[in-house]
Amino acid sequence: MPLDPLWKRALKAVVDIKEPPPPPPPEPIPQSAYDELDGALTIQQRRAQRQASVRPDPVSAPDEAQSPVDADGLVDFPALYAQAGVPSVPFSAEQAQDMLTHMPANVSEEARQQVINVTLAALGRSVGGTPEAIVADAARKQAALRAFRADRGNQLADLTTTAQARIAELERQIEASRAVIEQAKHQYQTLSDACEAEEARMDTVVDFFSSPAA
């Protein structure tokens, strides 16, 4: 603790107080150090500018790994098939399904087969809409769907495992924090009781010396 100037003068009158020598002035920084620093900053700025010039724009750059599923779980099937490498065909399984769906309900199965066969025969000559090509297209898309579901199922399993481990770690931290709180409460209660007891002891001294002399 520094001495009060008045006490310092009084003490100096009795004891010779040796003042500590003042610290030496700092050595001036040479101009070469400033030049070197400016050069390093210039090089760093140029490097950052080059990196920014070659970095793709995150907004306009195409996202090749874009998921065919939105946040609600709705699937963009054409995008899914494209990512799975399913080739496009002149007459797809979806078009065949649409043709079957729009046939009159009161038409017999035999008549439906005849209409489909005649239509496919005509398409087969023009766009290649044969039964074999349609079945192959549907089979490739079914395989893509099964693979996609399996992949997403594995991702879900990994996510669940990681999340559960994280939850367990957070619960452990929560319990540890609760234990710290309880320990702090116990410590406070102990010190509070001790302080109150010591304060009561000091009261006896205050009361004794504050009471008028007999």
C-alpha cells in the first residue's frame, strides 16, 4: 500500500527513505520494423483478395448435392431419379400409370388390356413405348427409391445415435451443474451460520464497551 504523502514526509524525517530509481525510457522502435510490418500486411491483404476472387458465390453457385427432399419430407421424385442416375426414356412409367388411371372405371379388364396394347403398339413405333421398356423404367425407379430410403434410414440411425450421445452428455453436465449448485448452497449455509455466530460474539464486545461505566 503506498504511503500517504504526509506520513511519508514524517517518516522521511526519521528514516532516510530511498526512492526507487525511475525506470529507463523505452528504446525507440526502428523504422525498419514499421516497414517490415507494412510489407507483411500488404502481402496478407493481397492474399485475401486473391482468395476472395476465386471463391464461388454461395448464392449463385449451383449446389450439386442439393437434397431432393424438402424440410417437410416431401420428395421431388424427378430430382431423386436424376441423382440416382436413372436414364430418361421417351415414354416413362409415370406416363403409363397416368394412362391407366384415366381409363374409364366401367371398362372391363380385358378391354383395358386391349386398349393398352393398341396404344403401346402405336407408341412403340414412334417413341419406343413398349411394355418391356416401361417395366424396365419402373424397375430402375423402384431400385432408386429403395436405395434412397436405405441411405436416409442409415443417416437417421447415425443422427439418432449422435443426438442421443449428445443428450446423455448434456444430461451429465446438467447433473454436474446441479451438484455444484447444491454444494454452493451448503457452503453458503455453513458460512452464513458461522458468520452469524461470529457476529453475535462481536455483539458482546460492542455491548460491553458501549454500556456506560458503573
